[in-house]
Amino acid sequence: MVFVLNARSEKFRDNDRVLTVPIFHEVRLLAVIGATLLLYNPRDVGQSHFYGVGRIADVVPARDHPRSLDILFDFVEKFSKPLILQEMNRLIEAKPRPFYSYSNIVWTLPERAYGLAMERLPNTSFVGLEEDTQDPFQGETHKMRLARIRSALVRNQTIRLLGRACLFCGAQWTDLTGRLFETEIVHIVPLENDGPDSVRNTVPACRRCHFYIDNGVLGLDDYGLILFARPDRELQEPPWRQRIDLSQSQIVPRLEFIRWHRKNIFGKGATKAKYRVELQAAYQFG
């Protein structure tokens, strides 16, 4: 199976490394992060044709358009000559399909279409790409695939709600395409402790603060005040924020998650305590 991306060539920017699309394509695009796709121009721009290949590095909220996504590419390689859709279908002996299936943001073709597409790449670009398969997607169970998509979706929702900067020190580092190199999503109750993969259990943080939170160096009180388990100079100096606004209860971590972290991890380090066990006990004893 070969993935095909509906991507009008004139819509690319930043040296063919970024493509902005509407947000309603998010789930379908998150499912193919890491895949090398054939790039397809639909028929409303001349003849329908394939014009290159590209590997999706990530799919993140667009910086300047709240209802859009930026597809970030590791590379985009153009064909020396476009491959017309009808010619592709004839070469791979494809069965007729409904016209509307070509309008999906991502659709598929049989595996042999990939080899035909590689023949259209210039020789200088061809080296190595002929071996590029969809191995990361082979052997994935339905449960694994859903977990991967959900994790990326929670990350994007967290960034949309709380911003791209670290919630604790305000830092953020991006390249020219907008790819976030340092901003990560922290689970207040870690997943390995049975914490939920939900926007109510996540905040954006830089790599340093992520490490501090997971290992009990940083924490929060019930009012959003940032707590330091080690009062050394490195942690107390700016640009640390003093407080995080927890008044908007719909878009910040739940208090029960913050309290669990403060009780089990803050000042102690990583733990094997399970969140669900404590929650059940709390319900049991009122």
C-alpha cells in the first residue's frame, strides 16, 4: 500500500518544506506521520497528476491560522516529468474507483505504484529513496495505531489551548518551518503511572522543564504557583515564571492530577505508584 497526499504544488512554502491545510484533516494526517507519500495535484488544477514524493516529519497547529495545520516535510522531491492519473491507473491496472475518493486528503494505491513513481525522480534524487518503504506502518495493530494517533492529537490540542512556549519558563525553539525542537508535552501524572493521555493531564514544556517535572524537581500548588524542590541558584534565577493561571478550568490540568504529582513525585523523583489505585481508594473511603 502506498499513501497519496492531495497537495497542490503551488501551496507549498518555505522551500517546499511546509504545507498548510484545514484543521478537519488532522486525524487522517496524524496517521501518516513518518510516511513517504506520492504528491498529487487534483484535476481542478489542469490534469490530475502525480508530481513528486515527500516524507511527512510532523503535523502541528499552524502558527498564524488557529483553524489550520502545518504539514512539515523532511524532504520533497519533484519528478522530472508529471505522471498523469490515467496513466498511473493503466500501469498498475487499478480497478475503477469513485471520483470522490480522489478528493480525500490522504488515499492509497497498490504497492507497485511506488516503483513507477521512483522512475520519475531525477538520478541525483533517486539514491536511497527506492528502498524507502512503509515499514513503520507494517505490523502495527489497530490498537497501536489508535494510540499513536491519539498521542499526537493530544499534543496538538494542548499546543492549541496553552500555546507553543514552555508553561514554566516561557522558552520555545523552532526552525524556519515552525517545527518545535524543544517544546514537548508533559503528562502531570505520567502514562507509566496510569495517567490519562488527555489535555486535562498535559502541559507544554521545554526539554529541561520536562525532565524536572518527571523527576520531582518542579511542581505546582493548587493555585498555579511554581514549586522548586531544590532551592539552588540555577532553578531560582529568571526566566522562571512565578505562577501559571489555573482559573480557566477547561484548558488546564485537573487539580487532582496536580495534587497526585505533588504527593507522589514532587521532591521525591520518579515513582511506581499507580494513579488509578489511589483514585479508587479515594472513592471507596469518600
